[in-house]
Amino acid sequence: MMKALVLKRYGKSDQTAFADIPRPAIQPDEMLVQVHAAGLNPIDYMIPKGTFKPILRFQLPATMGSDLAGIVVELGSRVTRFKPGDAVFASTFDLGTGALAEFAAVPESAAALKPANLDFVQAASIPMVGLTSWQALKERARLQPGQKVFIPAGSGGIGTFAIQLAKYLVAKVGTTTSTGNVDLVQSLGADEVIDYKKQEFEEVLQDYDVVLGTVRGDGLEKSLRILKPGSSVVSLIGPPDAAFARARGMNFFMTLLFGLISGKIIRRARKRGIGYSFLFGHPDGRQLAEIGELLVAGHIRPVIDKVFPFDQAQEALAYLEKGRAKGKVVVQLIKS
């Protein structure tokens, strides 16, 4: 048996609780990992509310969390790239296995060796924000040297990583943050910093090539004003589009629905010659290994706001939901 933070049912009130559950049984292509630390992401407090119920297939009760770093303790029969005792990190997002537990079943394809210069807490802070930034900026937007990318909420979990990745890709970076975090985002490489308490970004920034949509509200529509024709918006927060529904094999009704709810922003973008797409980051061990190399080389550094012990995982989620974290919030299960 093992201790895990489990989602019992969807609802507005807190539906998560600690439980003693069986250790996961691993498939031939999986490894059993003893979790030393688990990184939290905003989706972790949205899932219990049912926000992603139409998109994510959870079998309840489900173990919460998806970002982890730990030690391999057992291998499935088909695993060849890792051995027991290896320190690894991974995102298991949308793979049906949770990270806020003493042990996790991790597909070999989702894992990479932990960067040697990072401890488990630092490594656990990376997978989802790293992979999402990589997939959005490198793959979807194909960000080129000298291009300008707008990454709002620069001091948040995704922002602190995406700014550093964009700078590694030799792009120019604009961001928004509050007065107290201006120094932080500048230290990460941001070139144009808008203090949102004093200025409206859409009145200051211009001629951008890419916008990374990370903030709910009317920010996406406003960001169309700072983009030049031929540019692109990659949104991480929605609205989901028909292409996303098709890629996930959703039925005709859901494809039509997502086409409708994304129609307004797509039409407005198209009028300005701008492309819009929705990105749902996915686990990828090989990309994570490449990200690991950037961390080892010092091109990117983890930014961690606060570390909570495992028995305070619910408090950690509540703290993250307040939206004031500078960088990542991590739950530590084993002190290194």
C-alpha cells in the first residue's frame, strides 16, 4: 500500500483526500518510480472542479498530479533505456497515473534522466512547463532568432520557463508582471517588461510575431493588437479548437462544439492575418531529455516559489490557486 492524494469526485467543494491505495501495477513499457517530489500546475486545481471533464478521461478515484522526480525501483519487461536506481523526472499528464503519491507508474516514453545539477525538487518543477513551452514555441510557433514573442504573466510557472527558452532560441521577449516581479523577469531575460498595474500591454507593445496565451480573460483578444500580419497565437488556456478535438479523436459533436467556441477568436485573428491554435501539452521523454541538457548547461534555471511537505499537498494546491506564486510550487515527499 502507499499514501496518495486522491480525487474522489468532481465538485465545487474540496473533493481531494489522502488515502492508502495499492501501489500501481506496472505494464511492460512502464517503470515504478519512488516519488521524491511532485511539481504542481494550475490544471491540478482545475481538474477537481470538473473544468476538464469533457477533455480528460479520469477514472475516479484518481491520484492527483502529473509532474514528478524520483528513483526507478522496478522495470517493466520491455523497458530498455533505464535501470533500477536511476534518478528520473517525467510528466505523466493525461496518462492515467498520478504524481502526488509515494510511487507512480511512469511510461518509459514519458521519462528522462534527472539533470545531474538539479535536486529532486528542482527537477519536479520542470516537466509540464518545460514541455508545454517547448511544444508551443519550438514546434507550434517555430520561433526564429530575432522574432518577438509575447509571454504574459512572466513571473508565473509557465512564464518563468518560457521566457528563458525563448531567450535560448534567440528571440526577443515581451512580458507582463506586477511591480514587485519586474527584476525577476528581467533577470530571466525579458526585453520589454510591462508593469500591468501601470500600463496596458496592448498600448505599448507592437510588431510581435508570436503570442503565448497563458492568461484567462480578454488578454487573447487584446494581444491581437500587438501582432503583425503572418504572426501566430498559441493559446494554452483555450478556447479549444476543432483541430484539437480531431487530434484527440473526439466525436463529431465535440469537434463542432470546439469549432463554435473558438470561432470568434479565430475570425478576429484571421481578419488581421494572424493564425490561432490551441495547444494541450503532452508528455515526451525525448523532448524532456533535450530540456534536461539545457538545464545542465545552465541555459535555463528552475524558479521555485515554495516547497510544501507531502502532508500539506492540499494547502499547496490552494496556495497555487491564489495565482501569486513566483515560479513553481512543489510538494516534497522525500527529503534529499
